[in-house]
Amino acid sequence: MAPDRDFYETLGVSRTASAEEIQRAYRKLARQFHPDVNKDPGAEERFKEVSEAYDVLSDPETRRKYDQFGPNFRQVPEGVDPDTWAAAQQGGRAAQGGQRARAGQGAPGGFGEWTTFGEGDAFGGIDFEDLFGGAFRSGRRGPMRGADQEAELPLTVEEAFHGGRRTITLPGPAGPRSYDVNIPAGVTDGQRIRLAGQGSQGGAGGAAGDLYLIVRIAPHPRFRLEGRDVYVDLPVTPWEAALGAKVPVDGPGGEAKVSVPAGSSSGRRLRLRGRGMPNPKGAPGDLYAVAKIMVPKRLNKRERELFEELGRVSDFDPRQQQ
């Protein structure tokens, strides 16, 4: 998501929206932009933006921090006053503007007597002495919290459904490093899992940053996800579709039984409430079995006779039903 993109704007809700309004907006947009449904080139990126916005705004604590500190709320050390942070951000922009204005003046190197912080400083260019007191006087810096880091966590639909503990290995400047990750049941594509203190090391005794694992759910040969709803094709015979039947359907949580109403056609969606992806913050998604009428590739003699008889006695014409 672009850094200046507003999460509320992304979901199309007001800043005072209730949790239910946020969830309804997310479900609507997730269905609209899911890559399995929407083949437009920008749909996948839009779906990721919607998922990230929902991940932040659906959690009361992260929503509170976002409201206080804006898109960079994850970079804010614990206990920082929002007014102080706003002043720091304003001071940083002013300092950067002054640096650009002074570029090329003074001593060799382009910045004369201006002092800049390194890339690891989350507040680059801010005068901390004015904002936080003497910890930064005489070139001495107080404890600096390390930067947060991000990495992708690929999961299957089944892994996302059940959750559980998993060990992953990620590359790093000092070589590969392994992490034990507790995956909550029902994580969604684009959701972030926070590993506290596993980001970059802090400076001058400061706390380490956090590592955020971004969930990426791999395409599945049978299941299609739209938010927390799961769609699966349900093969049925012509007689099951015509007469009605109770048939088994496989979902990420295992086998379930679904009633096929008499007179069902291909494409009919049969809803199993609450059998979709779990939701630790609210109601689970639903499982939708989509009827797909299948006919035998080869008919034995008796089957052919029965189909021929049906063709003679039936006055049903599907082309007249459209």
C-alpha cells in the first residue's frame, strides 16, 4: 500500500465506522477484487491493499495506534506521546527541507556543518535534543529502537485454516535464521503476524524492532477464497440434481454433508454457514458448494436406454428457460 494511502479510504468507510461496518466493507471489496474472480491486472494489488487495511482496522489495538500515529504507526516506540510524535515528524520534514536548501554549501561533502542520521534512524533529520531532552547532547544518542522488518510467509489454504506452530528460516546479514511462528487459525492473505523483538537490533542499548510476516496463501486446486468465504465445486449426477440428494463435500476443515435441492442446475451455490475460514475476531466465513452437473463419459446399454426414454417422454427444453 502506498504510504499516503488511508486505510479508511481503502475500505470506503468513515473513521467512526463500527467493527461490523468495517467487516461488511471488507467482505464486499474482497469478493470484488479477489484474483480468482477479478482478472484485471490491478485486482490482485487492490485485494492486498484491502486485506492490509482490514487487518489493521479490525483489531482494536492496531486501529487505535493507526488513528494516533498514521500509516507509520508500526515504527513508533511504545509509550511515545502522539503530540510529541507529530512534532517530531514535522521537525523531520523541516530539517530535510533545510538540508536540501543547504546542499552544496560549507565544507566538502555538500552539507557543511549539518549533521544527518544514518539509514537505521527511524526519525532521520530530527533534532531530538529539542524534543526529548539531553540524551542527544554533545553528539551522544540515547537508546534507539531498531527498525521493524517484513518477510512473506507462504501458506496453503489448509495451513491457514487450521493454524498451528511452524518453524521458518529466513535469510539475514549474518546468515539464515530460524523462527518459531504461532500461526492463528483463520489467517487471511495479506495479514501480518508480529514476532516481537525479532527485527533489526536497536542502537545504544535500545530495544530491537519487530518482524512482521505477511501471509501469502497459495492458489489451491479445489478451494477458492473470497475473504473468509471458501468456494468449492460440487460434482453431482443428473439424477441427484433433478431429484435432490444429500451428498458429501470436502472443505478445508474436512468433509461435510450438503443438501442438493431438487431441480438444481450447474452453478447453483449451496451455502454451509460457518464452515469457511475461522475468524478469531468474529464470525467465521461460509463454505459455498457450487453445483457442477456431471454426466458419464460412457453409457452402458441400460443407462443409454433410460436416457433415451427420458428424452422421449420429457418436454423439458432448457433453451426455452433462459
